[in-house]
Amino acid sequence: MMVNDKTVDLAVVGGGMTGLAFAVATAGAGADVAVIDPLPVPLSATAPFDGRVTAVARASHYLLDGIGVWPALRSAAEPIIDIEVSEHASPFRVFYDHREVGGEALGHIVENRAIRHGLIEKAKSLATTTLTLAMPDKVKRLTRGASGVQIMLDSGRVIRARLVIGADGQNSMCRREANIDVMRFDYGQTGIVATIDHEHAHHGVAVERFFPDGPLAILPMQGHRSSIVWAAENGLAQDLIALDDEAFLGELEERFDQGLGALGLAGPRYHYPLSMAQAHRYTDHRLALIGDAARKIHPIAGQGWNLALRDVAALAELTIDALRLGLDPGSASVLARYERWRRFDSLALIAITDGLNRLFANDVLPLKLAREWGLGLVNRVPPLKRFFMQHAMGLVGDLPRLMRGDAL
Ligand SMILES: Cc1cc2nc3c(=O)[nH]c(=O)nc-3n(C[C@H](O)[C@H](O)[C@H](O)COP(=O)(O)OP(=O)(O)OC[C@H]3O[C@@H](n4cnc5c(N)ncnc54)[C@H](O)[C@@H]3O)c2cc1C
């Protein structure tokens, strides 16, 4: 055994936003945890490669607060006061007014860079006690045995744990190693992401506008700035990516009638291929998948990481409860409970995001009428509207403790 070899309770493969959130939650609750990621800590903390923002739902805010990360994010977070959902060239719309659900913000928009920075800073503060950051390092060999897991790293170091958590994103090595099949669907769309300066205030209103060639989200950021997520069909996206900044802004202005005045680009443009993926199982012997390693959804409703945080909260609760009782956190019964807990919520969100994208991408008249009827109905029926608002805030379903604002 090398001096640097480590025996922990939980080994997290993947130190992205999901893996770090799980590691911080469980290490903060007293478990011995190791995180392995090929990205060096300083690069992970600044994340210049990720130009996205995340719409952090109310329940996710509770979790981030509960694990001690929200204080670092608060000053970088812009409250979402209201949400407007509408269709291009249609008089119908849904307006989610925060006053209809208690008057607090519906969620917050936070730059991914700030989230990663907040998570890494918290992780570093735990690294003196219960958290080991093997970053940068790579998994050379993963062996899942009867009573534990052994992970040999490129550095020669060996990490032993009772459970391995696959938080290694959409091309998960952990998932492949366990021969877990994935159902995939390519949307033929590209998500173009950019930060826009605008002349007038956005008043905290997040906008989702559906166009026949894909939805455009306008998300309020601090100051007179918004982040756009334009999910354009691949052909259109290629043309948009090839445009210079001025011509790109011209295209955007044609779709941007929010009364925000003159627009400017406040940073580089980023683009992400959009696909859906769902692992056939989220668990295997001494393995649990979380975040994009378990499933990936269309960003249309801004729910991918919110869903990932529900994985984090559920698995953290089950493993910490097991450890507190002196039980094995990687046992078959813990994993079976995790699988049951997370399956339905995931399938429901895949169906909702996939269905929304297909429904609004189709210009057949009966579907257009159905959409208009649906938008009008939701807007006019208060209980229905409140249910959808609670759903968007992540407050519906069998919520783990951290998502209810309770301690782990
Ligand atoms: C355009 C766009 C907009 C979005 N907007 C929102 C939003 O508003 N709200 C929301 O909730 N969600 C949103 N999402 C979804 C959200 O960004 C993802 O669900 C989230 O980033 C997934 O994080 P993750 O940590 O699970 O995966 P990843 O970010 O992919 O992280 C995986 C990590 O694993 C590491 N890794 C990979 N392979 C290995 C290996 N073999 N060994 C060790 N480590 C490895 C990687 O280096 C990385 O650090 C959006 C997505 C897109 C594309």
C-alpha cells in the first residue's frame, strides 16, 4: 500500500457540478469521500470552458444552502421573479407571477462558473478532514468486488471504497464498465449560449419563447444582462455560429421583442449539441449513477442539473443514513431504494421536456391549436398554474430532506 493510498466510504468518479455537490454534501455530513476527475482543481474552479448559466430552482437553492455552498453563490445569483412562456406569433401565453406562490423568487440564475467556484471552495475547506480531491487524476482500473470497490489511478494511487458513484457525465466510463445500456435520441438541435447586454432592465423575468425551428430562452442575469439559450435546428445553428457578432445580434434582435432596447454581446458564444439519454439502470453492484451519467434531458425547461441535484439529495440521504446506522452504504438494499426513488422523477422529466420540444417544433394546425388552448388553459386555471409553478420550483413529489430545506 502506497502512503497516498486511501480507504474511504464513497468514491465519486467525476468532479463536475453534480459529483462535487454529492461529495460536499456527504463529506460535510461526516462520510469519508474521494473525488476523481482529470481536470485540475484551479481549472475546475474557474471553468472558462463553460459559458452556461443554470436556472437554480427553489428546492435546489435549499440543497445548496444546506450543504453550505449558497453563501458563496448568493452575491452572484439573480432572482427569477416571474416566468413568461409564449409562442411566436400567438396571442396566448402563460405568465408565472411569483405573487401567486407566496411572493418569493421562483428560483435564481447563476453562472456555471460561479457554481463550480463555490463548490470547489467548499470542497477545499473539507479537504483537510473528510474529503480527498484526486484532481487531476484518472481511473486506470475500476474493480467492484463483493465487499468493496478498488480504483487504481493513473498516478499509481489506489482508492478503496464501499460504493463508487458515477458522476462522470453523458459518456460515463462507470456506466460503460458496468455494461449498462443507454437509450439515446439526438434532437438535431444545437444549444447556442451567449450573454447579452441590453439597454433596459429585465425586471427578473425569465422568458421561454417557442419558434418553429426551436425554443429561445432569455434568462435574467445581474445588471442589464441576460443569458440566451437558443436551441436551433442544426442547419440554422451552423449558419448562426458562422455569423460575425453584429450579424448574429441582428438575427437575435428579430426574435427578441422583450422591450429590452439595444442589444450587445457581453462575451463569447458557446454551443452544445442537444440530445436525450436515459441509462436502463441507475445502479449496478456497488455502483450508483448520478446526474448526466444517469440521464440527459433537453435544456428546454432548465431542469437538467436540478434533476441531478435530486439524485444527489436522494443518494446522500440513503448513504449517510446507512453509515449512521453502521450499515454498508454500497449494499444492494441501499442501491435498490435509490433506483426506485429516482426512476419515476427522471422518466417524468424526460417525457415533459421531450414532449414540449416536439409539441412546439411542429407547425401542423391541430397541434398549434392544441398548444394555444393549453397555454390559455394553464394561464386561466389558478390551481393548474400553481401546480406547474411548484413543479418548476422543484417542490413536487417525494422530496429528499435536503430538497425540503432540512438537514442531511
Ligand atoms: C445549453 C444547456 C443549458 C442548460 N441549462 C440548464 C439550466 O438552466 N438548469 C439546469 O438545471 N440544467 C441545465 N442544463 C443541464 C446541466 O448543465 C447538466 O445537467 C449538468 O451540467 C450535468 O452536470 P454533471 O456534473 O452531471 O456532468 P458534467 O458536467 O458532464 O461533468 C462530468 C465530470 O466528469 C468528469 N469525467 C468525465 N469522464 C471521467 C472519467 N473517466 N473519470 C473521472 N472523471 C471524469 C469530467 O471532467 C466532468 O468534470 C443545461 C444544459 C445545456 C446543454
